[in-house]
Amino acid sequence: MVSSELAAPGTYAGGFQLEDVAAGLYGQRVTFWDWRERKVTQTFDLGDEGLVPLEVRFLHDPDSTHGYVGAALSSSLWHWHKPNGRWEVSKVVQMEPLGVEGWPFPVPPLTVDLLLSLDDRFLYLSNWLHGDVRQYDVTDPASPRLVGRAWLGGVLGRSPEVRGTRLRGGPQMLQLSLDGKRLYVTNSLLSSWDDQFYPEIGRQGSHMVRLDVDTEVGGLTLAQDFFVDFGAEPGGPARAHEMRYPGGDATSDIWV
């Protein structure tokens, strides 16, 4: 088993504070466990280039030791494997912060979710602040190759419309159909962070959209015939986060 570090709930529950990063209150380590013995075998400190390691994914192939973790605040992707009886971890993708008018610091992409297709060919990740979803070819697990990208909002001002509604917030959680052709995306991260960075989510609710995937050479296209708006839900406006397929999906592995 591999585990990652976000922070103690008291650090992030009330919203993001830059001084908490400087104070070392956010995590930067990934830990590998012997699950049978229930003990730690190795721990890796990712340093300033791996702040807030969040989502972790192993390849679906049960014989593979390859996997990935996304460092949210540093907006980097890290690859691990176990070539000679010991785990090795290295950074394989770095996404850079950008200056945005009105922000006191360069804005990181903020990589919040990632997943792998069932055939382990493609990796997808979402950048909540910049607003893009990326598709990487990971046929060579140690050398991801960007083959698709779609913009679904974010603070860079690249919000498209779907069915007459301009997308709000940024892409957050991802879920992929079993055939790898439909990638669903929601936009709510955490209520306090939503209200801080995208207050319109609290006022209008969140939504779910679909990206159609080119599984031959790569590519992402925003579907114009699919839009689920959670603004009018009973007791709403509601915030949409995680998604699951009743018959199995790319992250729950209940298809095994």
C-alpha cells in the first residue's frame, strides 16, 4: 500500500492560507507499507517540488509495480516502481504556475485528481485552478507524453459554454468509463476552498460535464450534449464531487 499526505483537517478545513505552507503544515511525503505486516517499509520526502501529494494510483496490471502520485500544490506528477526490491520515486511531469491579475503570487495549476485507463495506456489529471484536464500516454510509465488537453474553467479565463451555460469553477474529480471513451468531470473540491476561489459554486451549485476521449492517438473533446447542473437540486444548490459507475469504473476496480 502507498499513502500520501494532505494536512491535518484543521489546516485546510477553513480555507487555504499561504502562511500555512511556509509553516510546514502541509504534507510532502509518500509512504510505502507492507500491508501484511502492517508496517512502513519506505518513506520519500518529495520536498518543495512535491508539496501536498494527494491522489495515488497504481497501474491496474496486478503484476506491475508502477504507479503515480500527484502533488497538488507543486502541480507535479511523480512516478514510482520497484525495480530491484526497493521502491524508487521520481518526478516525471512539472506544470508551472502563472501570473494572474489580482493574485499576490503566481497561481499554481493545483493538480487535484488523476486516474488511469483500464488498459494502463492513458493517465488523466485535473488542474483545478488553471482549469485544464490533461491526457498523457504512459505506455512508457517513466516518460508520460501529453496527447490531449481540454479547458473547463479555472482562473485563467478559459471557461467554455455547454448547453448555454458557462462553466464555473475548475475541473476537480474525474471518472472514466470502462471502455475509456467517456471522461466525466465535476468541479467542487471542498466547500471552504470553493467559497474562497470560486464563490459562484456556492451560489449556483456545481455541475458535471463529459469529455469524449480519442483512444487511438489521444485527444479530449468537451461534449455539448451532456450537462448535469446541481444548482436546482432539492436542498441545493448542491456541490458535486466523487462519481461512481454502478457496474464498475476505472478507479473502484469492482469489475475484477
